Amino acid sequence: MAAGDAATPLLVLETTYQYHEGCPACAVERSKAVNPGIPYMRFFHIWIIILVSSNGRALAFTHPHAISLL
């Protein structure tokens, strides 16, 4: 076994994708290729949307005197 054999990868993945305009899956794959990390900003945006769109009355039921507040 030669020294050069240990450095060669056993599995070579092809990373050539064909992106099509207007394809939602292609847009996601393209954004993952550009930003390979964890999408914390996208998680933050979803959290803000859920927080803003939550029903205020649902939050009132967590209060002990919720019936008298409504």
C-alpha cells in the first residue's frame, strides 16, 4: 500500500446540480449551497411571525384570573 493511497477519498460526491428557474426545491438547494451553516436568521424570522400572530386571549388564559379579564 503506497502512502498516496491513504490520502485519496473512498467516496467522491458529485456536487453538480442543475438549477431551474421557478423551482422551489432548486431555490432551497441553491441557498443551502451558498450558506452551508445552520439558518439561525430563518429560525428567528419564523419565531417572530409565530409570536406576533399568536392569539392574545390564549396568553390571557395562563393568568390565574383570566376569566375576570375577559
